[in-house]
Amino acid sequence: RVVIATDYDREGELIGKEAYELVREVNEDVPVDRVRFSSITENEVREAFANPDDLDFELAAAGEARQTIDLTWGAALTRFLSLSARQMGDDFISVGRVQGPTLKLIVDREREIQAFDPESYWELTGELAKSGGDPFEARYFYLNDEGNERERVWDEAVADALTEALDAADGATVDDVTRRTQTDDPPTPFNTTAFIRAAGSLGYSAQRAMSLAEDLYTAGYVTYPRTDNTVYPEDLEPEELIEELSAASTFGKDAASLLDEDRDGEIEPTEGDEETTDHPPIHPTGELPSASDLSDDEWEVYELIVRRFLATCADPATWERLRVVALANGEATPIAEGADGLAALRNPDEADGAADLVADGGLRLKANGKRLLEAGYHEVYPYRSSDERIVPDVEVGETLSLSDRTTEGKETQPPRRYGQSRLIEEMEKRQLGTKATRHRTIEKLYDRNYVESDPPRPTRLAEAVVEAAEEFADRIVSEEMTAQLEEDMAAIAAGEKGYDEVTAASRDLLSRVFDDLTESREAVGDHLQTSLKADKTLGPCPECGADLLVRKSRQGSYFVGCDGYPDCEYTLPLPSTGKPLILDETCGEHELRHVKMLAGRKTFVHGCPQCKADEADEQEDEVIGSCPECGDEHGGELAIKRLRSGSRLVGCTRYPDCDYSLPLPRRGEIEVTDETCEEHDLPHLRVHSGDEPWELGCPICNYREFTARQEGSELQAVEGIGEKTAAKLNDAGVDGVDELKSADPDDLAADVDGVGPDTVRDWQAKAD
């Protein structure tokens, strides 16, 4: 008997089908079962194996069609654009069926931002207070021509008149008091998109959030993290799962509180709009890790998932809303208002000065307060605000003092760039990619230098690719084509269409796209090359006036070189860490654009390369002691050196005859202290950066500690190994990846608490 237990989704079904075909090549009669489960827990896995099913060949065909179409479009278009732009090797220009429309989303939003024309407006506020009471903020408002409340005043002259009138008012009379209660419903269960958004609020990128969730799934602590579902399955017993979670030390009391509450019946979790038949929403399995079993990041994401589940099983919260409207120096009278923004009885054209504006009705001020009556799900889910805004009880006709009047001039703001979680929501809405691929698409955009920063901002290369596609073959970036494919995939899975029909239609469309591109190959190449050069240009060469460009050496390192080479050989170094990105900011002295070095979490702004080189040339080396390599024999000394690339180090003064060196931090002022290392007879160093100085200590001792930390971080680069697990492995004598790969899984598992032999084998496979 052969059992196929690949992932419970379209891609997993395709892998299962391929495994089935391999089995049938060697044995046509052996029984083949398909088992499906959404969490790696003993009960669910046993249940799945006890109730096997058959492979879904139509679902597998849908996955194969997607794979074929994505590969065909991606490979063909990437090759065409790269050859047209003469971008070979690692610098190729990639584009794909999902990548293209996603990139256009980002570029279109940037166009909106660049085209935005801000408008000026003014807002007025004041502090109201009961006699002897605490002040509370109130905001001026008026009714526009449609009868809607507005706070923004668009005419400066009107704002000035209102300011004068508000300043002249010595009090306010309560005109209206409204109280109401509001129900605040608990959140719906996590699907992939909602999870990524919640994790994003904790500071995790989409890729990082999914990686952590997948590690938790592999360890058996949460269900499968790639799901569109927002409705828990009928066989989920919330009370039983909450009972298991109540044993946890961190959130156990919160879980237990849900079981203690008086309820009319069983716990009924919330439901979202999406209900699918493959994976349930993301939720904990009931297998409880301790905090020491997980890295800090893993634990934070695990607790987020647990608390989201608890929140979906908790009661709604109840708020009391209190709204107070007061008239500054006016009586409670009907007010006729208009779009001019004057909350006065009289039309501004008829009013005679600021005092007259408030004479017959006053300026309207409003204050909105809220008070939490019943915390409900907020008790177990602290990720949504439950802050109160207190406004005291007042009565209509009551007189309030008015103080601290302010008029603040502002401008309308352009639309925000898409954050990663919001971008994934937009992709989902437009049917771009799947729950399993959207976060990886965004990661590719970063890897290919199409976007930088977070929220993602398009580079000039991204804009050029989208512009070329729009002009010469707009279907490359068309979201309609991708959405149609999603419908075709569903049709294949339902047996309404076949693999051959859908892939043939896609090839025909790709052929038409290539006809358009081929007709304009030269124009496409010129456009991309021009943009690529602009993306690499820093400014004028000080020697010949030609462009200085970021270039790549044969060894793979980056530097700044003159476009006039070989006639002009002027160069500037760049840091050896990271990939350079040219920023818009320009050096006022050298007219060169600043450079940022993209290096993952170690990304940093290098600044003007010419300034860095000049600073290094002007700074004298500061000798701090004898060189341990050649000091006794040749008199070499260690000195603090600044390199023209911007790096700093402690190095031997006899370089290049002696290349002994120790790294130093790139940022901060280095102070040589009076304290001396007894072992190495070198002064301790202190780095002034930020609020608190950093005691670096002896540079040799510091480098030893750094090397030890690097060995730990090398282990953490293996998927599934966090900081705490790496420390456990270090204690067991495994200091790096090589030791991990050569270790006996059974022996290592016996030495590391909470780790089994299969987990070690999984790490070893990933380390390869």
C-alpha cells in the first residue's frame, strides 16, 4: 500500500499526482491512497490515515495548468526583456504572469502620489471644561450644502475670521448631548491574508510572517497557514481546544476565562465570508509549546494565532458613545450653514466682523467620547485598541469654559503606498496569485530590485518595465488576464474545462503578445536600457563631466566608475556588503546621488560616495597598540582606519605587508578610553551612536564574541531553527551548519530537549 500525504491544496494535489504516476511506472496494482490533514498532530494524522481518500486528478490538473502557464510566461518574457535590455547573468529583468500586474499596482499608486496636488485647509479646536472639571478637546464643525458635517475650512480668509471669533468667545453653551451604546464584534478567524495583515502590525514582513507560521505548522502547533477559509469546520470543538489552551502559562488564564463565563449555550465562534473545503482557518492545534521551545519571533506569532482564536470565541465588546455639541458664545438656536464653513446664523457676506459671526448662534464645537462598558474579546486579544476617550456628563444649556484655542493649517495628503499586507489584500481582491504565492511574489520584487523600502516603493527599473509593457504589450501587466486564469483553474478543478484547452489558449495569447513585442524589440530595448542607466547614474564625473555609474566588477563587487571609461578611469569604492540602490537625495557639494546598500536586515544608507572617500583621505590613522601578528618582530602597530568605501577597521600600519585587521561598526563616533584589556594590552573602545554609548571593549575580544555569535546566526539561517534552538544546539556541541549536517540525528535529538530525530533530519536536508 502506498499513501500520498502531500499538502492539502492544489499544489499538493499535483505533487501527489506526480508521485502516483511514478508508483504506477513500477507497480500497476499496488493500492494508492490519498490522505489529507491540516495540522500535524497525532489525532488528526491518525484520523486521516484511518479514512483515506482518492487523488483528485482534476484539482491536480488545475495546479499543473497554473504551473505550466506561469513557467511559460515567466521564462519567455524574462528572456525577451533581458536580451532586449542586454541584462545578463544575475542582473536579468524578470517578469511573470502575476509579477507584472502586481508591479503595475505599485507603480500606478506611485503615479497617483507623484501627480497629487495638495490643497490647504484649516481646522479649529478648543478645550472645554465643566466648572472645576478636567478639560476635553472639542473641534469646530459646520454643515455643508448637503447637510453633512465637515471640519475642514478651505478658505483662509474664512479661517482667519473664525479664529478671531473663537478667540473672542469666553465660553460655550451645551446645545446637544447624545448617548448611545455600540456593539464591537469580535474578529473573524484568520485566513492567510488576514494573518499577514495582523502580523504586519507587529512589524513582520509578509515573507517573514509566513515563514514563521510554516515553522509553527511543521512543529505541530498551528494548522496549515495557507488558506482562504474564514469559517471553522463543523467538527472543531471550541470548548475542548480552549480547555487545552488554558494549560498554558502565558495565555492560559485568558483561555480559562472563556470557559468560566455564563453562556446561554455552546461557544459559537465568529464566521467570515469565505468558506472553502480544503483547509480550515489558521488556529492553534492544542499542542502547547513552552516559550523556550520557540524563538522570540515564533512565540510572538504563535501567541497572535492563539489569541485570535480565543477572540473569535469570545463575547462582543460594548462601548458607550457620548457626543456633546456646544455653541461658543451662543444660545441653542437653529443654525443655517453652507459650504463656506461658517457655523453662524448669518451668511459671511452679511456678517460685520468676527464678533458678528457668533452673535446670533455661535460657532459649533463637538466632542466625541467613548467608554468601554464590557471588554468582551478585548480581554483576550490586545491587538485592537480599547483606549477610552473621556468626555464628562453635561446637560443641555450648561455653560462650559473655553480655553487653549488653536487654528492649525494643514494640507491634504496623497494616497499612501501599499504596505505589504495591504498589497496582498489588493492582490487577493484582483485574483492575482494564490494564498501560497502572493507573499513570495512580493519578495521577488525586492530581490529583483523592482521595489525598495517598506512600504514598497518602485525603482526606476520597475517604472520602466511597466511603461514598456503598457506601450508595447499591455497584456503583460493586465490583471484581467490573470483573473481569467483563476476562473479557468476553478473550471478545471470542477471538471468543466480541460488542461489542454486552458494551456492552449494561454499559449495563443502569449504568441500574440510576442508578436507585439517582436515588432518593437529595438524600442523596448532602448527604453529599458535608458531607464537602467538612469537607475545606475549618480551624477557628473569630477574628472571629465561624464556620468558616474554604479558598476559591477568581475569579482562581483560593486563600485562607482565613469561612463567615459577607458578614456577616463575615475572610480570610487562602495561597501562590500549589500547591493547598491541609488536614492533621490543628492549631495549638495558633489552633486552625486546618495547610495543605499540593500543587505536584508542589515540594509543601510551609505550616502555620497565622494564624501565617504574624502573623509577617509582626510582622517589620520589613530594608533592604539602593538600588532599581535608582526609587532614584536617588525614593529607593526594597530590603528583605527577609515576606508574610502566607508568601512572602518582596526588594522596593521604595515599593510599590505601585514594584513591583520578587525572590523569596527560603520556608524557612530569611536572613543578610545583609558581602560586597557589585560590579555591584549589594547584600550577599550566606546561607540557613541544614539542616546546610549555602546561599550565595544577590546577590539580583539569583541571580534571573538562576534565570531561566536555568527556561528549561532549561521544555524538560525536554517529554516526551523530560531535563536533559542540555536543556543540549545550550541550547548550540545553543534556550533555551525557543518556540525549540524554531520551529526547523528538520534544522538543529537537525545542531547537537545524538545527535538526529535525527524526534526534533525529535516534541518539537515534544509541545510543542504
